[in-house]
Amino acid sequence: MLLRLLLALAILAPTAVSTAQGMTIFLDADTVATGGTLDVAPLSTPFGDISFVGEVRPTADADLVAAGSTGNVFDVDNTETATMLFSFDVESITFIYGGNDGVMDIEARDINDQVVDFFFQASTGDLQPAGPVTLSGGGIRKLFWHDPGFNFAPIDNLTIEVPEPAAIVLAALGLVALGWVRRRRAR
């Protein structure tokens, strides 16, 4: 009986780990469920909360529309900056972007506000690429961007990759170790 239980745990542990990998959150400023009200209220996810300081506003930017954006976008506010905060660690963030003539600087930062990865576009005018761009690195907790001068630097269709929770792996390993110890004592 114990051997069967251990065998089942040994089979289920890697399954639990593999299904936990690649957890993704998709943000699109068009609906409440995908972040459309982030400028007024945080969005709760199974991993924690996402908050946003900036504006959710409509756009008709042709380059953004061509890249797949429809309707609303996450944009800088009248301070020419925007910040998206995560109460949990993020491995990577992929997004599309746009803007008026000007520059766009986007930084992924960790919990200590240190830059983990960044993207800089020297011109965001018409007929410029609109992404997608991926920023990645361990422990991303903040996405900060700005457009010094033109007050229009939107991003949209964010795909956020969340690392596998360590608790699942540790619990599975603990159960396997417990079974191994029990088996040794039974001998």
C-alpha cells in the first residue's frame, strides 16, 4: 500500500510541477477582467494584485492597431510616466507599444527598484515598429515607462509570465522525502 502511494506521488510530483510552469496573465485595456479599470482599481489575480499609475484611454494609433491593439491602451498620464506594479514576481513581460513622434523608454524593475531589463525606441512616429517586445529577468515587480515630451506612450496586450510557485515543488519534494524516510524505517 505504501509503495503504491509513493509511486503515485512520484508520478504526480513531476506532473504538478510541469502544469505549474508557464503560468501566464494576459492584460488588455479593453475589458475589466483583463485590466481595463487598472487606472482606478487594482486587478486581483491568483498570484497577487496588479496596480497601475497612468491612464487607460482609447487609441486609434495605426501602428498599434496593425500590431493587434483594439480600443483602449495603458498609457502615460500628464506626468509623462506610467508604472505597473506587481505584488508577485514576474519572469517576463511581452507587449506591443506605440506613440507620437518622440522616444519611449520602458524598464522592468525588481522589488528594490533596480532595472532588470529595458527597451528604448528612439522614434515612435508613424510607420515605426510596434512590437511585440519582451522584457525578462528574475523577480520583476514593476514596469515603468515614460515619453519625455509628447505625453503619449501606450502599451497594450501584455503577456506576463509568472514563475512556478516554489511551494508546489517543495511540497512535492517533501512528500517524496517523507515516503522515502518512512520506507527506510520500515526495513
